[in-house]
Amino acid sequence: MLHPSYSDLMKVANKDVEEGENKLVNSRYSIVLATARRARQIISGSEPYVAADEKSKPLSIAVEELHRARVKIVGGEEAEAEK
């Protein structure tokens, strides 16, 4: 069993979306892409935003960062501006 669950991660990612607006994350695919991208950043040398021991894998760290709202998933125009 995956902890936290995809539904928990989606709730965290969408918590700042106001009622009536389109949800930022509406699929598991979005969660997978976001955590994979953050894991690649960690592998490349970016410091984790949560406490992690030497045994923690980059993907596990990325999932925990998202669950604790230390990273934010951005979409559309915001994502293009970051590139």
C-alpha cells in the first residue's frame, strides 16, 4: 500500500484552489510527473525540503515533500514561466 495515498496527495496539491476553479491536479499522472521531476532535482544535487536519512530514496523524499506541502505543483502558464 502506498502511503500517502494518491487521493491524499491530490488533496494537498489542490488545497489552495478556490471553489469553482479548475483543480490543479486531477489525476494520478500529474502526481507521478511532479514527484518524478522533483526526484530528478534531488538526484542532481538539490537539497531536500524535508528531513531525510541516507537510506531514503529520492522519489520517497519527493513524495514526502509534496505530502507536507513543501513543494507546489504548478500548471499551465506558471510552469512555462519557470522554464
